[in-house]
Amino acid sequence: MRIVFRCDPALAAHLPRPQPARAALPNWVRAMQPRAFSPVHGQEVRTVKQCPPFIDAMTYGFVMPLPCDVTVTDGALSWHWDVPVPSVHAHPRSPISFHVPEQALGTPLYAAGQVLVKFNSFWTIELEPGWSLFATHPVNRADLPFRLLTGLVDSDRFSDVGILFPAMWTDPGFSGTLPRGTPVAQCFAVPRTVPDLVFESFSPEAAARYDATADALLSTPGVYRRRFRARRSRTERSAEGGGVEP
């Protein structure tokens, strides 16, 4: 998959670039311990740092970065971003804009008097024919004070302007700065095809494989990682940080 990002030439030297999600793992993943004591079990148990699906989901695709520091004080968002005037007259100048609450009326996202934050993108995204862009909240990032709305864009056809990423602000008590480069969206290229759903009962051979695999998973740590997980490159393994069971 070849993904092409383009930006206004006047801003090229001022924008953080989208990056592979594996390079944007939060510090808490790298710092967390692979095991923790469980009072329920009376012994140490493996943490999610040793759960490949948890980590792999966080390292999949690419992330779109916040282009500048955004300060939050008493619920107000502000920024100082001194960049050249874009050469394209219709190009956004602000890193953030808003949706009025009524645009979410009738959905669980609606809250009277609460706008939806909209992260403006300064990069266009072009995918190969037949592929769409699935954009969602950065995976497992409940630490961020917003929650991105999930969307699907046919970016093989719609690639002349940047995609806007709307989000609910979920932490009204947040005060501080979202630093430049904070992931605001995690994106995956997905094929634009409808899958065939096939339903079958276990054959005797499938039932035997089920029991054998389940027994192995229950009796031996790391079975999925060693036997089933697709091999990762050294770069990907390094991005996850230490402490992940091999």
C-alpha cells in the first residue's frame, strides 16, 4: 500500500508529518511493567503490555498529528501558531475549528451547549484505487481528553483537500497543553469490498484443533505470540519498548 501525503508548499517546513502509529506509542506503554500483582489471584499476572493484540492495534496504520501546541484553560482552547500564509486561498489557517451541538442532535454524541471540536488536517491523503481511509480515535488512548468520532473516507477518490477530524471533548476538567505532534486520529487503509460471510459447524478436525489450541493457550504463556502472530520487523519491536514477552 502506497499512501501519498501532500501539503501546501508554504507550510511544508512548519508541519509535523503523519507517522506510522508504531512510532507514536505513548510513554505509558514503554514505561509500564509486563507483570503486576493481583490480589484476586494472589500472585503476579501479565499486564496488557504482554497482550499482542492490544499492542499491535496501537501500532497499526498511521497517526495524524496536532500541528501545534494547544492550551486548554477553563474549557477554552487557544494556540499561537505563527506560520506563513498558505498559498491556497481556501486553506484552513487554524489547527482547530468546531461543530455546533445541533449537528449531533439525535445521536448519543449530543450534549446541549457543548460543541464538537474539529481537528483540521493540513495534509491531503491519497490511497490506491479501491481503498478507503478508516479514521478513528488513537487506539487504547483513553488518556487523551477528547474522543475522536470514527469515519470512513474514500481517499482514493477524495484526496484534493484535507480530511477534518471531529471529536467530543470528554474531559471538562482538563487543564494544560496538548503538545504539537499529539496523535488526534489513527488511520488505516481498508479495501472497499463487501466480504462474503460463510457459516459452518466444526468438523471433527476443527474441533480437535480448537481443543488443542485452547489447551495450549491456557497452559503456556506466549503461545499466540510464538505460534500465530505475524513476525514483526526489528524496528516495530523496538517501537513497542522493552518488557514484551518474546
